Amino acid sequence: MLTIQVCVGSSCFLRGAMNVIAEFENIIAHYKMDDLLILKGNFCLERCNEGTTVKIGEKVFTGIRCEDVNGLFDNEVIPAVFGVK
Ligand code: FES
């Protein structure tokens, strides 16, 4: 089970974290991957000045906008879940 954490601390919240979470939810539903992933909000991941912060497994990504989620999913989540790159 892979965990995706989206920071919902105040800085990330103001920079669109809820939209990022909504986009992850849409994609996870689209691919019917609910049983393979845990998506959760997390308080400050200590990268506040770098935009919305997302942690996928142990990898941290900053400055994530709603429109980045699809690429992040294709390049990071799918390979991590299915072991392909
Ligand atoms: S508020 Fe998101 S990293 Fe601090």
C-alpha cells in the first residue's frame, strides 16, 4: 500500500492543497486504485516556502499545483505501485 500525503498546513492550504487533494481523489477514482493507495492530508511537512508539498512514499515534492497532479501520478505513483518506470 502506497501512501500519498498532501500537506494541509496553513501555507500549503493557501496555495491550493485542497485542489491538489481533489485532483488526486479524481485520478484515484478514475483508475479504481482506492485499494492500492492511502491518500491523506498531513500537517506541515516543513517545506512551507516551496508551495504545496506532497509526499509519495518517502519522496517529497514541492510546488505542486492541481495541474501537476496528473504527471506526478503517471511518473511517481504508477511506477511505485506497479514497480515499473
Ligand atoms: S505548510 Fe505545507 S510544508 Fe509547511
